[in-house]
Amino acid sequence: MKPSLSLLTASLVLAALSPLQAQTTLIDWSHLWNYMHPTTGALPAGSGLTEPHPIGSAPWYADQATFDANYTGPSFSITAVDSEAGLNAGPLGYGTATYMGTPLPPPAEFITHGTLLVPSAEGNRYSAYFRTTFTVPDDGNVYDEPVIRYILDDGGFIYLDGVLVLRVNINPGINDVYFAPAANTASTETHIRTGQLSLARGSLTGGNTEVASAIAGNATVVQQVASLAPGIHTLAVALHNKDASSSDLLMALQLQAGHPNCLLVATVSDVNRDTNGTANDPLDDTVDFNVRIVPTGSFSASWEISGPVGSSAIGQGGAYDSEVSISGIPIAEFGGEDLALILADSADPFCNTEIKIFPPRIIATDQSAGTAVAVGTTGPIPNIDWVFDDTARTMVMNNGAGGARKIVTSSVVDLSARREVLFTGVLQIDDTSSGNELADSFVAYLIIDGDTLNPINLITPHDTLVADGVLSDDELAPTPGTFVRDLSYEIPASASSVQIVIEGINNSASETFTVRDLLFFRPPGGLFFEVAGSGTDLVFTWDSMNDSLYNLRSVTAPSTAPPATWLIWDGHGEIPATPPSNSLTIPRPADAERYFVLESIPIPPIFEEDFESGPGLWTTGSDGAAGTAWELGVPVNGPGTANSLVNCFGTNLTADYDFDGNAWLRSPPIDLTTAPSATLSYQHYTDIEPPESIAPFTVFDFGRLSVLDADSGLELAVIQTDLTGFSLLWEKVTWAVPAAALGHVVRFEFRLQSDDVANYPGWYLDDVLVTVP
């Protein structure tokens, strides 16, 4: 069975979602538009001084009848001198639109220009003009509450039947003249915005609540439009760049109006993240869930998923008033947080509703059964101010807006077939301020066997100033700097299940919480070991872990000799682990009395280096100024001796590192393609210029440790940044290799960078080990 992350139905509260107002689309993204685009720094000849038509004639944005009868300006259909014109499909524009490559939220509702315009020369890019007609059906329905969904990069004016109805990114008092610039143009090409024309005159609209955090409106309602009468209407857009050298221009527009003939209310349950057998690769995960839809009004027998455009879920659906399973949605569609799906009646696409699915986020690893299993969150986690990295299995909060604690709860980890299990993790606080953030606080605890009344508080060892069960004030960060608070607990063998709960308040941009390295695993030593007779055989059973090998040793009479010196019995040495337990059957010995002991030995490292045999496949180089290099040999500077034996690597063995250095040392290729996890350890000595002692505590010189793909050289993960300071002696450092590096042949890169102010002995490295369970 493939491991997966499941959410309990009872903990997922999505039953009260508001139905989305289903409207008729009157103008879609690929609608045909007449356009007129000046190709020089001025409007075409004869167009007047300020508008693309002679003064006194009908404006280009008039209704169709008036336009046809009285308009005498440049053509909106046939290209003329100094202009490009035609009738073509939207979206229209030139340059690169961010939304088409990096849509927010994904997937994109359109992925390319319908019409690619020819940009005028840089310095002459002012405005472009678009007009179209659309028909409101005379079918007895009321087409009220019209909504324009748009990307107008950079801004402009929108007219309905010759009347200005919406100003987008245009400062107050600016008229629609050719040279008028757009303003306040942030996020104009990354999100589709929604402008509600039915709002009162002067209202701000044009926001986007589908993304986290939601973006504010950038448009002002000039004329309220409560409903659209049946018949033919004209919509026109004057699109303005922010300046004459803008690199791109985009007009993408959709017009919707009207209420549906039915109402759909959807509830979601049993959201599940399937790791597809690759617990260390979250990028290939898929999401499954159940949906129940209750309809009212006029509807057919079934419903289906109709959007967003490009979703692999489109077409899935089922009968009303029943649990319908939706499966196999790639995690990439969720854009790092959620996926908004449109559910529509099978016979009436305008009868629809919207649901948001929040997939479990991976925050921990369970190795207690011997193999790595991802542990995810449970319940919806919309916009809770924690930022998740599924690959690194971290959660970070910085300036989380204060207020109530933002709570994250893990899925239930099944411990029913385990003995004692250790839980470990880290809270890292990075504080760059000169004062304390009194409102910030943090607490973490375990819920064992669902007993929420008696949680196991994980921060108790650090809750020393005010013993209130919460970390705050100086308990978090007594001074500026980086502080690590260990989170650990030994879960007894009697426990059947456990959940992690993390809570944080962080309303300061100068303080960051990082929760990382959350792990469940079997404690070393104390193995369960028993022997039982079975006819003419003996059956040995013991707990096993995949980072160990086992020797069965035996003597006929114990002596003072330690058990580690007993002889291995009948060739049963270096027995591979078969987690969570091993079983070995042997013929019953003929001896009247015989003693057995089971010895656990660590699996030898897959890579070991003490630098006594030369550089081998280690490589060095520099991307900075001359004078700083990783050198192999006997250190004269810095520590003065290697950690073991004679040789080590160091940044200049006989002198301090130089100005503007950027020197790197890379390990030989190390094969982690089949590793479920891996550990890197080494001895190092550091004497690197410390950070500035006052805010903002600038780091000048620093070491950096990262993991590279051995073939391509691309960076897979960063293990440590901003290594500074001085160590009195050689120190052992141990890191869990990030999940993003597993499944690859890798090189570890040690890099030292310096500025042009001060010189220090640098960074020295010895006795490198990589182990794999």
C-alpha cells in the first residue's frame, strides 16, 4: 500500500462555504475586439490633439449606432499610417505578461496572447484603444450585478455604451488623454482582478481574494451599473502604460452578469495527500477528497468540475446528495496553499459554486517503523501566516499579524505497533531587533491517544522566566541573534497514536520563527529481543531499524569476557534489518546450555574522508578576488592542527583569507539516489568576521553550506547560511540532508565569502562522513 497523508473528516470544517454567484459570461478572454494601437509617439494624423478622433465628432467609445454614424477618427479595423488596427481575439498586447508564465493563483485561465501587437519604439509607448460589442439575451432573466474581471497592464479607462464606468490605476483628476500615464501599478500583470460595476459611484473595486494575501482594489467606479438591459452593448477600453518606456502592454477582459437558476451548496471531507510511494519527493504527490453537493432550484441529475481552466480535475463529478470521490489532482495545481474549484450543474454551467481545497502540508517525518513516512497537517490552513516548505518540511512565521495564535495540527501518527518512540524537533528564532517583541509567543505540544485534556508541552525546558507553558519575551530571544530551542519527548510504548500541535504569534518583521527537523524515530539501544522454541528450532525476534546491521553472538558459558567478544553464531553476522522487526530461525543447538546476545552495529558510512590521502575527487575554486582559496595540508593559521592526524582543508592554511573572497570546496559525487534519508557530519573550526553588533546586525563575511546536483551543478538545497564567529576548538557538526537532495547524486559545497574590510583565519574542515540508514 502506498503511504499517504489523510485528514480526519471531523477535523475538516468546510461545510459552511458560501456559494459562488454563478453568472453568464457575456465577454470571455478570447472575445473579438476592434483595436487601434499607435506605433509612434503620437496619435495618427487627423485624430485630434487629445483623443483618437477629431474634436466634435462622435467619440470612439460611443455605442455602435452613434459610432457608425458619426465617428471620423482613425480606423479600428484597418491599419493606417502611424497605427496598427484590426479585429482579433483577446487577450491583446505585447511583451511578457507575468500571469501567463507565473499565474496567481495557478493554473492560468489563459496562457498566451490572442493577438500580439507590435510594440512602438521605446519612449513612445503611451496608450492603445480597444472596443467591442456584446449581446445581452432577451430570455426573461435579469442580468444584474455585472462584474468585469481583468488584467489591464498598466491601467486605463473602461466605457460602457459611451459612458465612463471604471478607472483602473489612474490618479484622481487625470483625464483620458493619449499621454496620460497609469499609476500605482504593482501586481497589474500577476493576478486577475475583479471589478464590481454594481457598487456605488466612487467605490474602490478591482481586488483579488483568491490569493493569499488578498490584493486590494485598484479601480474606482465612476458610474454605477446595476444591470444590463437586453440587446447589443458596446464596451471600450483605453489602455495606458505607466510611462513611455514600459516593456509590456496587456488588455485581458471578461464580463459577467446575472444570477443562476439554481443554488449549489458543497461540503468537502476526507482530504488526502497521496505520496505515490516517494515520501521524500513531495512534488509528485496528488490530492484526493470527497464532495457532497446539495442543490436547490432548477438542476439536472449530476454535477461536474468545470474550472479553473487547465485543472486536471475538470470533468470529474457525480450525482447530487451523495459522497463523490475526486482523485489524482497534482499537488502543483494548489500553488503552495489551496485550489479553488468551480463545480457546475452538468446541464447548466451557469449554475455553479466554488470550493477551496487545502491539501495537507508536510511538516515532519516518521521513521519509527524503520522507513521514512511523511507527516502532514490536518484541517484547512488558509492564510494562517505560517509559510510551508513541503520539501524541506519546515514552517516559518515572520510578521504574522499578531492576534490569536496561528495553530497547525499534524495528522494522527499511528504508533500501535511500535515500542518507545522518540520525538525531536527544533524551534529556531532569528531576531534582528535591538528590543524584545513582547507580544510574540510560541508553544508546541503532543497529543497522545487523542487526550487533548493532557497535552505534552514540548517547550517546558525553555519556559524558565515565567513558567506559564508559553515561550515569550526573553524566553524566545534574550538578545539579537539566532536561538535554537530543542523540542523533544520520549513517547511510551503504551501509546497508540500521537499528533503534533504548533502555535505561534509573531507580529514583528524583525523576529522569525522556523520550526524544522520534526522527527519520530526509535531510540537507540534497548532493543526488544526474545527467543522461543518451535519444535526442533529456535526463533529469535527483535526490533530493527534500517540504519543498523545485527550480529547474533553466542557462548556455552558466560564469562567475564564482554558479549561483544563472543563468537558470531553459525555465520549469522551483519544481518540486514527488516524494519520494524527481524525474525531469525535456527536449528536448536545440541548443547545443554547456551547463551545468545544480539549486537546492533551501525551501517558503515557511504562516504568517509579524513584528507590524509590527498584531495582525491574533492575540487576547489573561486568566484571572487584572488588571495582566498581552500587549501589541503597542515594548518599553520587558524586551529594550528588538523582535527585528526595531519591534514585538513582550510581557507588559506598559512594566512588569513583576503578581501572580496568567494572560494568554494566541493565533495566528490555521493550517491543518494535510493537513500530514504541521509546524515552529513564533519569537524570544523571557524574564525570568521562576526556580524555588526548593532541593528540591523549586518553579516559581512560568512560561510555557506549547500547541496548541488553532481551532474548539472544546480543547487538542490541550502543547509546553512551566514556562518560567522569564532570557535575555540574543532567542533563536530551534524546535519540531516534536506529531502530535496535525496534521490540525486550530490556534491556538498562549502563556500566562504568576504567583503573588503577585515581579514580573519577563516573556515577549516576535517573528518567528513555521510551515512544512510
